[in-house]
Amino acid sequence: MEHLIQHFRKEEQAFIEQVVNWVREVEDRYAPKLTDFLDPRQRFIVNAIIGQYDTLQMASAGLFNEAERQRMLIYPTYFEPVEEDFQLTVFTIQYPIKFVQLRHPDVLGALLSLGLNRGKFGDIRVDEHHVQFVVANEIAEYVRLHLTGIGKVKVHVESMKETEPLLANEDEWLEESHTVTSMRLDVIIATILKVSRQKAQALITGNKVRVNWTERDTVAFELQEGDILSIRGSGRVKILMTEGRTKKDKIRLQVGRLTQKG
């Protein structure tokens, strides 16, 4: 385990300790443990740690197809999880669509302004006529009662009917292969966007880059597998895997680039 932990960042230590505590809880109680909603990097860490244990398995769910945020279930090998074990509720929002168009940041802001922890709700999907979002069962009633307005718009939250289709993810990730000299943030951005290192560094120091939803202004920040970059004005990049080195000692890198349809 010590050897494994060295591969993660110092700032991820608190989360790693939490995962180790979940493992102990499952081993001690011999019963499954359900987490809050985790982002892809957090799930990558959970996978790496649980992979060290023969007696444990894990599964994840976020209801939506290709959900970015999912709850994970860590469980002993005897246990067979079913969808209800993830305790997820999906809501739809009724609002006057003739007069106003709600966007993802509006809905996210409204949920956070209720005092909700980001770990208690999952993906938010929005199209021209619908808003759908997933929450943990334990806060579902609270959200139903208190989410009555988004900005200046009066809204009504109701549970999705089983017959209603869930909104599809309109995002399309295209896989790309690159060779890079290092995993530094400026090197990766310069390579993927096909810009100079100086331009990449200006984006970073200009607070235009987030890694796993956290702003990063250090050009030498080291990226790892599972990281998601958001570059303002240039979309998003997912670090899928590193595939060894070339003869010239460059790193072979697989990434996903997000292109939005329409």
C-alpha cells in the first residue's frame, strides 16, 4: 500500500486515507460501503486501492449513461449489488421554457446554494426543454422541498417517471495519441492544443486551466492517469493512459478530447 500511495499527489492523501478507512469498514463489518458521488479521478484512486485486495470488489453507478459523477459501492466478494443499492434519485425540473432557458451552471449554483455538499448530487443534464439531475436518496426530499427557484425563475422539482427517457450525453470524446517529453501541465497543453510552450504557460498562469475541477496556475504541475483538464476556450481533455516510452525516451500518451455536438 505504501508503494501505491507514493504514486498519488500529496493533496490526495486525505482522500486516500478516507478510502483506506472505507476498506477497513467493509472488512470489519463484512458489509458493503456506499460512497458519495465521486469524480473520475477519485474513482481511479478507489480502483487502484481496492485492486490490492482479493476479498473486495467495487461497482459504480450514476444512472445516466456515461455519468461523469458516480457513487461507488465497495463490497465483500459474496455480495451481489443491484441498482437499488446505489440509492439514487433522478429529478426533472418543470419551469417556463417559453420564457427562459436554464443552463448547467444555473442548476449547479442553485443546488450548491441550498447548502448541499457537491458529493451528494451527481450529473446534471440539460437540453432545450428539459433539466434532469441525480441526487443521493438521503437528500432527495430536502431538494424536492427547497429547490423552488433557480436565479429569478420559479421551478418545480419532481421525480422522473420510470417511462421517461434519461437525457443522453451529447458530448463526444475523441481519442488521440501523442508523444510527450514529460507529464508537465505546460508540455501536455502545448502538445494537445498544438501551441507553443509559452502560450500554454500563459493559459496556466492566466488561471484558464483546471485539473479535476481545481484551478492550477503551476506550469510544472505533474499530470497523471485519470486526470481531467478543462482549458477555457479549448474544451476538455481526459488523460486516459501512458503507454511506456519511445526509443528517444518520450512518453506515449493516450488522451480523450471533448468535442460537443451541435
